Amino acid sequence: MTGDEGDTTTLMGRISWRGVMLAILALSGAAVLFALIVTLSGANRERDRALALQGDSYDLMILARTLSGTIARAEASLGRYVISADEQLGQLYASEWQASESQLQRLAQITGANEEQQRRISRLRTAHRTRGEELSVVALSTRYKKNAQALALYHRARQAPALAAINRELDLITDYERLLLEERQAAARASVSDASRVARVLAAFGILLVLGAVSLGWIIVRTMGERAQAEAEAEAASRRADELAAAVAQATGELRVQEAQLRQVQKMEAVGQLTGGIAHDFNNMLAVVSGGLELAARTLAHDPAAARRHIDSASEGAARAAALTRRLLAFSREESLKPEPIDVAQLVAGMRDLLDRTLGDGITVLHRDEGRGWRVRADRVQLENALLNLAVNARDAMNGRGELTVVIGAATLGAGEVGDCASGDYVRIAVYDTGCGMTPEVAERVFEPFFTTKEVGKGTGLGLSQIFGLVQQLGGEIGLESAPGEGTVVTLHLPREVGEARDTTRLELAVVVAAAQRSLDILVVEDDPRVLAATMGALNELGHRPRACGDPLAAPALLLAAGGVDLLVSDVLMPRQTGPEMVAGLLERWPDLAVLFVTGFAGEVGSDELHGRPVLRKPFTLAGLEDGIAEAMAGRRDTPELIAAE
């Protein structure tokens, strides 16, 4: 063999080896490419399947919440139908209930072959059918004008097991689907993670394949593009999840609106329960007034002393009616509060006679003062009503026999030590009774509006909720400790009033004396002729010179004609122009005009709208009118004159 032949053999062998290597590399590259394609295709299929399952889960959860909202709207419509007997509301109820049946059928279709969810759907369908039968009875009773029966059935239906079963099954369906959603999301993430890991391994191996480098590079570029697309799809899925969450939040808001409407229905029912008692109290008071006046008229000529007694009795009845009106206005939040520093121990001591008469001889009332003379700033009438409500509840819990103890204490609390109380000094009012006590379930709900354990007609469930609102308004906290057979302790923590009381006795005395020493020119603006005549007579009796004005629009002309007056006495609510509106215009021309507002119903008018002027409540006495005039004139006086008066 010559040298040329050997070189040729070597070259051929090298070419053959390279060919084999190229073939191997080509086959390896093809295998890598095929494996990469198969892996990515499988990952895409798994991702698409997971996204589709996630969409089904979201649709099912939204439909479950929508079904719950539809049932709530149907029951609220039925409640309004029971109260108003409006056939359109009855049709609205029927329409909403039919819609809930369609949604329930759709819910069963979405769950598909999931046996566990199908079992829950079956129980939900049974509870829904039972609930529909219960509400149908209520609707039929209303349709046939059996309103009282319908109202009673509606109230019993609110506590029916079927309603609780519906809510429970909907929650179970939603919770189970949420777990499935989490599992599916985890599976999708795992699939994407596995696909990415395999792609990286194959890409690394492909780099080693010299002949397949370009092909593998192209595959890697394509893979990266697919990954970017997957991320974009994942981002789109995330946005859809956010949209679904917003939809769920909106549905929850609608449910809260329906709950508020249902609470309004309950409140209207409570107002109906109150009406009978209020009418009874007013009839009793009016009987005292009319009877006393009639007896006084009969005995005036031959027995003046007896006539005087009858007139005093009628006056007491009128005062009780006025007090009841003030309590009703305070309950409805229509009467303006009059906060003032109050020594709670003195307040409770002054209520002893009232508590003894209210609670009866079977209740022993004890009072212990450990408050160190600390005061609170509150409305006196509301605080008295709160303590009286607690005492009456304790009496009912003791069945009219037992021991009631009121302990006034003082405490310095850290932030959050008692409820949400801020750090500082607090007056503690604890009311103990030896009654039957409460179970934990009842104690947990006693401060809810309209919740009561008393019989129908015996209570409305408003007393403790009012006390809770008062304490919260004052920045305090209320607590309750009770156990069956061990009595109850209700504790109020009210912020201490730390401001020093200003000694204004001499100042007020000087103002009253100065006002009493001279008669005043007074303009009286009142749209009711009878009230206007009575007010004019009262002012004449006090020695003043009143001028009558039956129309607030005529007041400026009367003031101009009179050359000004010392005092303006005005009603608050009048048909053509309100008192505050009239006074606002007059003060622009007569800024030093003294003003006294007189009203029996102030509505939502605040101190700003009344220009900071004093308010005299109807009905009023001569002494109350005289004090109101003195207060109004005191606000007109300058500081140097007051100092000179002292």
C-alpha cells in the first residue's frame, strides 16, 4: 500500500466517522426536537384543561352567590308584600323565586359528574323546595287578606331549618369548589413548572449537538415565545380572577343591601308593636288632663281649693305627656341632645324614688358610691333612660322579686384594656341583679336591635340597643356578664369629664335680675294662631310688651315699623319659611338681635342652623319661658356689662 492509498483510506475513514457522527447528531437533534415538541404540547394541553376547569369553578361560585342573593331578594319582597299587601310585590316575590329555581337547575348542570357536589345539590334542592312551600303559605295568607296570620308565619319562617340548610349547603358547595380551584391551580403551576424544567434540560443537551445547534436554537426561540404567550395567558387569567372577585364583592354588597331592607321591615314591625303602648299612655295622660279640667270647672265656683287640686292634677298629666314626647323624640334621634357635666352618683341617688316606684316593693334597690366624685359629659335624660331601662330589664329577669345593686366606680384604663376604649379615666356604672341570668347564646345577641326574649307585646328589643348606641356615642364601652341562675351584671364605662365647672351662678343671677327689672319689646313669630295667642298671653303675664306676627315673611317689615325690638321669639318649623331661615336674614340687618327659638319638634336641625341661639321646648311653663328669655338676653349682653353686673 502506497502512501497515497493510506492517506485516502484515512480520509475516507475520517469522512465515514464524521458521517456517522453527523447522522448520530442529526438523529439526536431530531429526537431532542421531537421530545421538546411532545413535552410542550402535553404541557399546553394540561394548562388549557386546568384553565377550563378553573373557569368552571369560578362560574359555579358566582352562580352559588347569585342564587343566595336571589333567595334573599325573594324573601325581602315577600316581607314587603306581607306588610303592604301590594300585589305587585307578591308578583315580584314569585318572579324572584322562579329565578332561583332556574339558577338551582343551572347549578346542577355545572357540577356535572362530580358525585359529591351532586349530593350537595340534591340536599340543596330539597331544602329549596321545603323553603318554597313555607313561603307559599305566607304568600297565600297575604293574598287572602290574612295579614296577621301571614306576618306570624313569616316570622316563624325566618327561623325555619330550611333557610339554614340552604345557606349551609351553598357554603359547602362554594367551599368545596374553592378547594378544587386551589388544587387545579396547583396542578396547572406544576405542569408549567415540569414543562419548563424538561425544556431547559433538552435545550442544554441540544447545545452539545454541533450539527443541530441552529435547529435547537430555533426551537429554543420558539419555546421562549410560547413561554411568553403562556405568561400573557396567565396574566389574562389573573385579570379574569380579579374581575370575578369584584363580581363576588358586588354580589356580597347586594346581599348586604337586601339584609338592610329586611332589617327595615323588622323595624317597621317593631314600630307597630310600639304604637299600641304609646296610644295607651297618651290616652291615660289625656284622661287626667281633660278630667282634671272638667272637675275644676265644676268646683271652681263653690270650692276653689278643690278646683286648684284638679288643675294641679291636669298640669301633672300634661307634664307627663310632654316628658313622653321628649322620650319618643330622643328614641327617634329627632330631639337634639343637651350634653352637660353629670355627677353619676348624684344622678342615681336622685333616681331612687323613681326606681322604687317603677320596680315595685318586691325589688330591693341598693346604691354604692365609689366614684370619687368623677363626672361624665352626657345628656341627662338619655342617661336616666339608660339606667331606668337596665333597672326594668333586671326587674323582669327577677320576676319582680330580688335585689338590684347599682355601683358607681372609677377606673384608669390603658388603651384597649376594655373593648376599644382609649387610655384615660373612666366612670364605671355597674348594675347587678339576682335574676335568672342568660345563656351564652342569648348574651351574645342582647345588644342587637329588635332582639328580645320577651313575649310579643312585652318588649321590642330596643332598650339595650339604645343603651349600646348611647355608650358608643359617648366614646365608652358596655360589657355584660351573665350565666343561667347566677344573675347578670351590665357595666358601662363612660369617659371622665375633666373640665372644671365654671361658676356662673352670680353671672346668671345678675342676668335674670336685670331681665326681670324691666319689661321688653318682644316680636313673636308663630304660624299657629292658638299657640301665638297663648304665647302672647304668657308674655303679657310676665310684664313684657309682645307684638304678634303670624307670617315669618312679614317679620322684617314689622321690625322696621317698630324701630327694632329687644327680643325675637320664633317657632322653628313654619310652612312658608323656617325660623332659622328667617333669623338668618334678620341677623344680616340686625346682628345684635336677641333670639329665642320655641319648638316642639326640631328634626335634624343642629346648633349651627339655629345660629347658636337658645331653644325652648313646647309645651313650656311661665317659669320656663322666663328662663328662656333670660338666657336669650344673656347671649346679647357684652362682657364688660356682665363684669359690672357681678
